[in-house]
Amino acid sequence: MELRAQRALSPVSTTRARRPLHKPALALLTACLMALPAFAQVSSTGQGSTESGNEISGPIRLNSTTRAMQDTSAASQQAQQAQQAAMSRAPKYVPGEFEIYVNKLLGIDLTDPGTLEQLRRSEISAVDVNAVSQTQTNAAGKSASVSADNIVRRLGADLMLDGRMGIDTEGPRQASADYLIGIGDEIQLTAWGSIDADLRLTVDRAGRVTIPRVGPVLVAGVRYGDLNEVVRARIGQVFKNFQVSTSLGKLRTIRIYVTGFTSKPGAYSVSGLATIVNGLIRAGGPSAAGSFRQIELRRNGQVVSTFDAYDLLLKGDKASDRALQAEDVLHIGPIGPQVAVLGSVNKQSILELKPGETLDDVLAMSGGFSAVADRSRVSIEQLSDRNDRRVRELQLPAQLKTIASNGDVIRAFSSVNTALPVGKQFKRVTVEGEVARPGEYVLPPTSTLQDAIAAAGGLTSQAYVFGTDFSRESVRQSQQENYERALRDLETEFTKYASTQRATTADEAAGNAQRAAGSERLVARLRAVRPTGRVVLQLESDTRQLPSLTVEDGDRLLIPARPTTVGVFGSVFNAGSFLLSNNASVDDVMKLAGGPTRGADASGAFVIRANGTVVSARQTSSGWLGYGSNLAGLQALPGDTVFVPEQMNKSTFIQDAKDWTQILANFGLGIAALQTIKN
């Protein structure tokens, strides 16, 4: 029992024996812990700074709270939601009546819903606007390509209807020294020295930011240029021997109001650095009835600035683009007088006028005349004259000071499209082949083919004037139009023929389908042929001089060398080119090729001369059925091409005999019937 009691009491006695050993250390530790706040206070006031002792090793770290990080994350999410909401209500472009009228003069119908929808998509999306196009037909029957580039809009519409609308159009910019810190602004604070801090602080609703171990600092209403000194002074009340730097991080959003003639009036959230232009872009700018030149900035019921967008667009003057503040009102007034400038100007536009602006001002706002414009005159269609004279011409520069009025349509002429009379034009002619100096020449207005040859240095000894190839661009265009018209007629005939064919058997149906397919292939091959614009010159075979024909701009003259062969092609035994002997006829040349084959149509043979003329065997045919056709008496000339076609609709002797037998049999039956009736 005594032993157990000693064992039970031993721990207590041991503890009591050790307690006196640890009591001084415990008291010292308690005193140190109690002295820490006082030490920090002494150190912050400078009386116990790091210079007077080594109680603290290294700078003090100031950490931001978790709540501030959560507030920053929430603000970021709210900003993203605001951007998405702004994008969802981005206004679409709606043209006005005058704009519709002007574009209709150019053959573009802006009342077509499909055109407006494609334009709206091209403005909102990030696709290339040149790829969004549509083909319409104007009143003249010609197709016009409709795209965002060739539609004439009001000056300024392209700026206000930016595809980035609703995506923080202000962009990253440096805040000015006069920017006033407000609720919601984020301040980036960096400190070094006796303290170490890298903080992102958001101004709360009381207009303060809270710095760890320093406390709240009132910054709302402080100029950005004074922010650094305000923060330095507050931290200096607690710490010494430090440096501090402040800057603005994410800025607050402010609410403004856009009223008047805009497509989407109402309240908008913009950046604290937003200006009048940013607010207009966010709201989609003036509507079709809104003005670009009468925009007021109202603050606390007073007009503090009047903004003219043309100063920025045309002159780059941003002096009147004032910074916005919370609860500001942008009021867009009604549109003023409008004029349209079309034709040879650098920017076809619809312009808004101020009182007293002249034709000279209008042309300057449209970028002036283009490089090919006729600067001596313009046409003007005035609204007041549309029931009378309608269009009149103004002579420049004498009438540049004419006052422009509402509804005027001004057209600048092109000096390229308005060509001089042929009798006054200098001609650009190309001479090639057997001349001394082949090349391109510019000739006086009344020059002839002989003058073109003389300009090229004259003919060489090998020149074959009879085979001259003379091409003219105006003739080629006329040939192309006539050729296409003939092809359309031919295709129509083939279609009519195919639609009227009736087949009673499968073989007949297959034959009709085969003929239709062959007709389609023929038309396709004919469409691939392009006229050359050659003009056939009526020349003698031994001539050495071209006719006195006046040249035109773009003429081409090719004088070949004298050939020594004649070509024979088609349905002959040995097609090819053969040397031409003296006084040989076309029939002699055909004999060199073996003559026509059994299936040849000798009566349809023809000769193409080197000068472009054609001589056919049918021109020398004799007999009432056309038998006896030949080219025996026609002299062959150098460069001739003889062609013997294949005979079409061939029939054998048996088939011919069968047909004649049937005819005679019917003839005999008819005679027998007549004899019977007679008896």
C-alpha cells in the first residue's frame, strides 16, 4: 500500500519539482507576446524602427484579404455579363428615305429585306464585309453587285456601326492626371523598403481602400495625379523608410444616358475613361433621323459641350470630345439638311449640312475629286427643281460657292468615261509582222492604215500584204454580241425540236436522247469559240499597199510573210500542206491530196483565202440539181486553205433502190386505179 501510494504520487511530485525550473521561461514568453503590439506600434511610429535594433529581420509583408480578391472576381463577372448584354442588344443599321433614294439611283434597293439582313450580319460578325454580297438588277436591266463597300451611307455611319460594339470600345488607355478616383476603381499599390506590398485594392462604397496594418484611406474624389501622395502620407503615419507607387488597375463603370434621335435610347454602362465618342458608339450612334453634328453633353441639367462628329471624322480634331462622368446625358438632335455626292469623288457619301455651307465644302467633305474626274463641271439635281428642270450643270471653279440645299444630288463626271470625239482622239495602234520596226504607236486623229505602216518603218521585202490580218476592238465586240444572239437562237431551236419529238418505240426514244445530247455538246463547243474582230480587207492578190482606212484606238495590224504552201483538209485521202506551183488551180491542189474520198461532199468544198474571204464550190455550180460543181477554174493563191466536208445523211444504193421501188410501185398502183375507174 505504501509502495502504491508512492507510485501514485510520483508524477505529481515530479511535476511540482519541475515547475520551478520552467516558470521563469514561461513568464518571459508571456511578456514577449504581450509586448508584440506595443513593439509594432513603436516601430510604425518610427521610435522603434529597423534602424535602432535588430528585433525584426527583413521588411514587413502587407497581405491583402481574401474578401478583396472575392470582390475583384465578382466585379469581373459582372463586367463580362454587362458586355454580353450590350452585344445582345447591338442596334442594326436602318437607312433613311433619302439614303434609300440615293442608292436606288445607283441600282441598289435597300428596301429588300435580304440585303438589309446580310448587311446586318456583316456588321455584327467578324467576317470580311467584301465577302457579303448580293446581285440585284437595276432599272436598266443590268446586274449590280451589292456589298457593304458600294452602298452609299451617311458620313459617320461606318464609325458608329463598328463590329466591336459592346466589347469595351474604350480599350486600354492611360488615365489623365485630372481623372477623379471613384467608387469601383481598382488601385494597384506597390511598396518596398521597410515594408513589402503588392496589392490590388478596390474603392468601396464609402470611397475608401483598406491597406492591411495601415487601415482605411479615403481616395474617392482624389485626382489621379495626387493619389500617390495621399497614399504615401497615410502609410507614413504607421511606417518609415519605405517607397510607394500607385496606379490604376481596372476602372469602374459609370452609367450614362443617350437620348434623342438614336436607335437605342436609354442607359448605358461605360468605362470611367469613356468620352462622348465612346458613348455614341456604345449606343449605336444617331439613327437615320439623328444628327452627327448636333450632339450635346448635358451634366446636372446644363449643356457643358456641343460635339460635331465631322470635326473628328474629317479634320481629326478631338478637342470637343469631352470625358464622361456618371449620370451624364448625351442628347442627339434631329438631322439637318442632307446632300449626296456621287461619281468621280474619293468617297461617295451622304453628308449633313450646316447653314451656309457651299458646294466647295461638300466636295471637300467627300474627299475631293478622284484622279480621273472632270474638274471643270458637276451636275446637281435639286429637290426644288425636280418638277421643272430637274438636273442642271455647274461650271467650276466659277460656281464653287453655290449654297448647297437639302436633298441635292451632286455628281462628278469622269474624264475617262466621257471620251473625246473620234475626230479628236489620238489612236494607239499595234503593228506586227513584216515591218521594219514592229511595235505599238500613237498616231494623230486622222491617221490611216498606210500611216501606221509608215510609222513602223514600212514593209519588208517578204511582206504579204494580201494576207494582212487587221483586227479592231469595236468590231470584235459587235461580233461577240451577234454570235451570242445566234447561239441563243440555235439553242432555242434545238429545244423546240427536242420537245416536239414523239417516240413510239424504245429505239426511237434512245435516238432522240442521243440527238439531244449531241445538240448540247455542239452548243457547248460553239460557246467556247470567241470572235477575233478581224476586218476582211478587199485586196488584190498582188497588191503592195493597204487601203486608206482611218484607224481606231486599239487597232491591230499583222502583215505576214509570203507563204509558199496551200493547205488541204477534210474528207480527202491525204490531208496536209502542199507546195504551190505556178498557175495551179484549186482542183490541182486537191489532186495532190488524193482528191475527195467516197464519203466526201465535193459540191460543198470551199476555199479560205489568206485575206479572210471564202470561195465556195456552190458559187460555180451548174445544172438544176447542182451537179457539175467544181473548183477547177479557180486559181490557188499562197496561204489558201481548201476544205472538203464530209457528206451528211449518207444512203447506200440498196436504200436508194428501195426508196425508188416504193415510189414506182405506188405510182403503178395509182395508174392501175385510174384505169379501173375509167373502165
